[in-house]
Amino acid sequence: MGRLLSGRPALILPSMAALSPDELEVVVTEYGDGIWEWEICRKDEPLPARMRDGPFKSYDVALQSGKIALQEFLELLEFEQQDGT
């Protein structure tokens, strides 16, 4: 957990709190034998605290899962920024 805000732990690392939503994207990679994984990246580079998941059996399922995770992260990021970061 990050620093304390309003008496509670911050949910996002300070180094990630300055990220802009338009900098983030979901990158899907195949690891062989039809195994796919997604990762949230900034300009094709992993984030300081890597966010990824897998294995998935298809590109489309991995991409959809990654998009959901990115949306949830952006909502949390917005909440943290509005809460005084």
C-alpha cells in the first residue's frame, strides 16, 4: 500500500498516481500454444508495479479482461486523485 491519505492507506503507488489515462493501454501477448496474457502498459513499457494476468485461451478473451482491469484501475486512479493526491 502507498502513503496514508485521510487516515487510510493509499491504494495506488505514488509513482503511478501521476499517470494520465491517455498514456495507458492494454498489451496482449501470446506465450505459445494458444496461451495469452494481458498487461497494462504506459507507452509499451510496463508500469512500475506490473499489472498483468493470464493465462487466457484466446486473444479476444485476454483483451476483454485487460480492458476491464484497465477501466477498474482508471476508476481507482481517479478516486485517488480526487481524494487529495
